Amino acid sequence: MNKEVLDFVVEKSKELIAAHTCSAEAREAAQAWINAVGTENEAEQTERYIAELEEDIVTVEGLEAFAESEMGAKVFGEDAPNVAAHAREIKAAGAKYCDCPACAAVEAILQKKEELLK
């Protein structure tokens, strides 16, 4: 992978780690990948990282359904209807994924998936 792609993914991975909406598993995978860059474990960690990111990214449909669920009401509280409405708005605008900081970073990283796996 070229240096420009590597630098971009490292930066987005750091954004992911810092995101308050990032799952513990994604945070650990991001850090493990960053630690493996330039080592003999890089290819293996890249595959694991991509798999974790693909598992964790939330679709707009998933966000809407979660916000409208009992668990979503517990997580988002009074804001749950607003989160569901936001999901419908961004979906209508063409978004495929949730636009929280973690999902936005994951989406950007996954756009570089082919270069990462070379």
C-alpha cells in the first residue's frame, strides 16, 4: 500500500479510537492494526481490522431501527425520536451508513479496503 493511503488510514484509525461512539472491539482492532503497521503481522492484522470494521459499521436502516427500539430508547433517552428522524433524513439524502464519528471514520477506512488488502 502506498504511503498516502497508509497515512490516511492511520489518521482515520486514530479518529475512530477517539470517537465516543466507537465500540471497544473496534477500538482494540484499530490500535492492534496501528501497532502492526510495518511489522510482519501487518497483513494479518489488516484482515482482522477490516473484518471488525465491516461488522461494526451501522447502516442508516440499522440506526433508525435501533433508535426506535426499546434498547435505543435506553441509549438515546429523550433524543431517540430525533436520532430516528436524523437517520431518515440522511437516508433520504443518500447516506448508506450512520454518520456518527465512529461510523464516518469506518466508512472512510473501508473506502480504502482494496488498497489495504494488497
